[in-house]
Amino acid sequence: MADELNTNGSDAAEAAPVIETPADSAAVLAALEAAAQTAQDEAADYKDRWLRATAEAQNMRRRFERERADLILSANERLLLRILPVLDDVALAFAHIPADLNEQDQQWVNGFALIQRKLSHILSSEGVTVIETDGQGFDPALHEAITHEAVEGYQTNQIIGEVRKGYKLGERILQPALVRVAQ
């Protein structure tokens, strides 16, 4: 029966030492190097994909923040555009105050002047600035000409007078100034 076990090969294979030839070692080494190179290529590909995904996520975050800021600015701009005519109307009312007001009426006017100052302060705290017109040259990006008049003492395209104030929010024009321009 011992002979039968040897003929099956189970004991014989364990007993016989495996001798590798140099050609076998070179083949195994080449296979291992190929596997290592494949693993390095995959790792480099995964790293590249990760870097691209990270950059894309950062770009999306920046774009989202920029769109959010633009949306807030747009909402502020719409609100400010609705408030500016009120400020213009108050200024127009002050321009037409009769000179013969009694003291009681003067207190009432002072109350409206306080309201005008508060409203102007709120607008300036939001970044709204008045477009300058006094002594300026006409700039179609900032001003809207309602008349062109021949007036002595003014150069051509110099602003003669302001009909309505203009306002900017940062660099954006909220309302161009309505002006009279020298011809």
C-alpha cells in the first residue's frame, strides 16, 4: 500500500524538492514587474481622476459662491431701484419749499430732512454712490442728456445742470444722471 501512495503522487510531490531554473525566475520576475507597473499605472490614473474631481468640486463651489453673490447683488439692485425714486421725490420736494414757512411748519420740514438723511445714509452703507455732475463733461455711460443748449461760459459737452441725480452701486449704474448739456 505504501507503493500505491507513491504512485498517486501525493507523498511523492511533497517529498520531491521543487527546483526552479533561472529561466523560471526571470519569467516570475518579469511577471511581478509587469504587475507592479500595472498597479502604478492604475494608481497614477486614480490619482489623476481624484485631482480632477477635487478641482471640479472647487470650481463648482467658486461658481456657486459667485452666482450667489450675483443673485444677492441683483436682489439688492432691484430694491434700491425702487427706493431711488422716493429719494429723488424728497429732494424735489425740498427744492420747492416755500420761503415763508412759519416755525411750526419748519419743524415738519426738519423731520422730512431727517428722513432724507437716514435714507441717504442707508443707501451709502449699501455701497450706493451719487454720480457727480457739477463741472463734469458729459459721459454717456454715466449721464443721460435731456437737452443740448447753447450757453455762454460752458464748453461743448460740459454739463450745465442736473435734472435728476444718478446713482451707482459699486461699478454698476443703477440710475444714470439726467443732465442738461452745453452744445
